[in-house]
Amino acid sequence: MHKKITSIRKVLFIILTGMLASFFVLYGCGKTAPASTADVQEKTGTETETEDMKEEVDLELLARGDLRLNELQLANYGSGSMMLNEEDPDEAVFSLTMPNLPRSDDANLYLFTKECYEEAGKLAGAPVAEWLKEKESTVSFPYKDRYLFEQFIPALLIDGKYTPVAKGVYLGNPELLAQNQEDYPEVESKKGLLLDPAMLGKEELTDLGVKHAIYNIPLSAIMGETDDEEYPTIFYEHEGKKYAFNGAAVSGYDGLFAYLAAEGMCTTVVVLNDWNDDYKEMIHPKARNKESGAYYYMFNTKEKVGTKMLQAVACFLAERYSGKDHGMIHNWVIANEINQHKTWNYMDTKDVEYYTQEFEKGFRTFYQAIKSNYANAKVYFSIDHKWNSNGGNNRVYFNGKEMVEQFNEIASQHGSYDWGVALHPYPDPLTRVNYWAQKYDKTSTSKLLTIMNLSVLTDLMQQKKYLNPEGEVRDITISELGFSSRFGEKLQAAAFAYGYYIVEANPYIDALLLNRQTDAKEEMRQGLSFGIYEYDGSEKYLKEIYSCIDTDKAEEYTEMILNVLGAESMEEALSWAGA
């Protein structure tokens, strides 16, 4: 480009020199030429024509560009971003940066939109915007609701075909659309709990002093029509189509989340895509196997019908629980232990990159819906403690580390956003309670990620490439962790207390949500009596510890805890975990 501009300058210099020489021949050196009205008019007209010609030349130069690139080379040539104007959220702003100007049929760039289920690289329909080609350029246009879930792809017209010049990116600041702009709540402690709904409003809950509450929403429970006259079907419209939700089930969640809000708890919800015979479209085509034995399934972002249904569900939940009349959800965990793809987020594949790619599309769907309703909500995906333990080709599960790495890479390609990680750092095996008696690798190559080596994850997330768009460490929470009372109630209580102190000492962990308030029969059969209360409702010793762990009364139990741990002081015990 520089060489071409230099050439033009040389031509203009020669022309100008010739004009000056003519001037001196006619009028002599140092003499003033008389100017008539006709001369002025003629000169002005000439200047206008010259500017028109210059504009034409510039457009031709832009079209010619600096280099010729093929379709493959152009696919990732530029880097784009799509944002709402902070001063006017009704205006969308797309920015594009390219190293040089590729050759094209004309001087323009064109912006297309594409849904996540549409074929990659294929552009259809009319462009939403067009503007002059530059190395660094910006174009503004009116924002439309459908843009929330669409990718924006810049393209050049080459040989009569629109050709992408960068990967598609999603709207990067959907939080500007949110009616709820309240700050994320300041919570007194990191103490949380998986609640027993049968104990809502009872002293068995209020006495615990829970600061963070977590609850599951299996989608099969809320989707579909109902004949309940008291709680009729709720119809929700998305992009001109109505979707049905079970009024009775939704009313139950309304009451739960409204109660938790009134109690001042910070609420977390886990969204689970379980099997539903009436809504198989919600399940990814490569996961649509009821006989898989899985508990939950991959979201469908591969087909239009399933994708639109997913968007409707995400918008319905995010809108309903954004702090209006039905309660408030502050944190969302999308799916469960996604690295366990055979059991907890089923998909028939051994390709971790493809698996993560498909999951990220579903995750971002929820993220866009959530952030566009409550600006400061936190949105996480979940992994278990299998950090690097699968070292071979046995793809019964994926490693947690590779899930984090893959997700970060894939998400960045389509516009970085503020996702977080929800960890389940159980001991191994799950029945172990005295987890401090084991030695744990505290390097990135560790096979397991437990409460004793949380720094493995928090150190990773402090690396520059993992920081959120604001340059901060991403949100990390422990959304599930429990210790069985099978080997003694004081051992269980000490295990929880020690784990809580480890989390409290780590500034990068948002909360510790204990699994669970009441023993569950299906877990008890496996020796996992995690509850604060027995199955029959009678309390365990853990209740005393849990209730006071974040109060001054906790000191009364320090000696008991240290005796169980075999430590001289809490400082010594915390040093074992690198805290």
C-alpha cells in the first residue's frame, strides 16, 4: 500500500512541476497574473473535477488492496468485535482490524449475521451493514433483538462471492440491555448449601445461617403444558413463536426463589438438560440416545428447532428470575460436570474439541440471555475433580484441565466474555473423609483437583490468556462438595470446617456450597451420607459446626478440629493445602 501511495505522489509532483513551469513562461518570475471571474469559475470547476477523480482513484485503490488472499487465508485474517454503544444501547457497533487490505471486487466491507446452527463459513441473506474497506474500521447500525444470539461475520466481495474475512463474533456486552443493573450482592461469608425444599421456612434451615443457596432446575420439570386450573400453562413468546411452560412447576420455583431473596441469600441455580420424551429437540442429535444411561444431555445447538427452543427457555428463566416478582438468581451453573460426557452431559463423541465447541454454543446462549436481563449475574460451567487423570485414549471422560483450556480457546475465537468455572473438588474416592492424609500434586500436571490443591486451578486462571475481558481473574466457585458421616460425625464436621477455612483463605474462590442439607437415599446406598441432617430429619454434629463456622463461635471448635486433623495450629493445617 505504501509503495502505491508513493507512486501516486510522484505522478502528482510531476504534474504540479509542469503547471508551475507553464506559469513562469506565461507571466514571468515574481509577477502576479490577473484573475477574471471566468478564470475563478474555471479554476473552481477544475478543482471539483480533480477531487471527484481522486475519490474514484481511492476507491479503485481500496478495491485493489495490498494483496490477494484465497478463501482459506481470509477465514481468520481479521479480528472483529460487536458491541452496543454505551451511550445509546439501541445502536450496534462492529469493529474490524486487518493487517493489510485484501483485494476484492469493490472497496466495501459487508457484515452478515449467522445463527450457531447454520453452516460455518456460509453467508446467506442481505448484509446488515456495509462500509469502506480499511485496516481498522468501524460501522454502526440499529440494534435488533435477534442480534442477541447471532454471530456477526465481516466479508469481502471476491469474484462475485461474499467471503468471510474473520470468525463470527457475538454481542460482547449484552449486559447493557439488562433492566436489572444492580450490583452483585456483598455476601457476609462463603458458606453455602444445597437446600432441602421440605425445610424451607423451618428452623432446620434458618438456624444454619446459610449465605449461599443452590438448587437444580431440570428442564423437563418446567417444560410443557399443564391442565392445572390453579396454575395454568404459561406461554412465552420468542421470535414470534409461543413456548409452553408448566405453570404449577414454575410456581414452585417462584416461591422458592422469592423466599431465598427475602431471606437475603445469594442464590445459585444449576440448569440441567434431562431427557424429555416430549421435547427431544432440546437434545443434541449426537446425544439423542435414551438408552445411554446418562442423567443429563448435551444442549441442541445443531438444529434450528432445538436452538430456538433453547433460546426461549434461556430467555424465560433469565427474565423471570432477574429480580422482579418471582425472586432472584445471582449465579447460574450451566450443566453439570461437563467433562463427564458419558454420564452428566451426554454426547456420543471422543473428540474433546468438537464436544467443547458444541457445549460452548449452548453455554453462550444462556449467558447472553442471563446477562441481558441481570447485568451483574455470574455464569459458570461445571467440572469435577478429574483434572489430568485420563492420560490415555480411553475417552470415558475428558480431563477437567483440557475442558478449561478448550473452552477458553473456543470462546475467545467468537468474542471473549465473562464465563466462570464451578468446581467439584471431592476427595478420591468420594467416600474418603480424611482427605488431608493424602499427598496431592500442586502442579498443573496433577491428576486430581481437590480441596487440598485448589491453587492448581486458581494459578492457571491468573495467567493472562485466561483473564476475563476486564483483565481480571474469572469467577470460580465450589458449587458442590460433601463429606460422608459414615465414618463418624465429628470426622465429617472437621472435614467440612477444614475445607471451609481453605476456601475462605483463597481470594479467588467465590463460595463453598456444601452437598447437602439432608441425606439422600440414592447417595446413602453408596456410603455417601453427605447431609447436615439424617434422612429422617435428625441433626448430625455437622449442624453445630456449619451453623457457627463463619461466626465468632467457631473458635470454640478449633481444638476439636485440630485434634482430628493432627495439626498444632490452623496455620499449620492451612499450609498443607498451600493456603
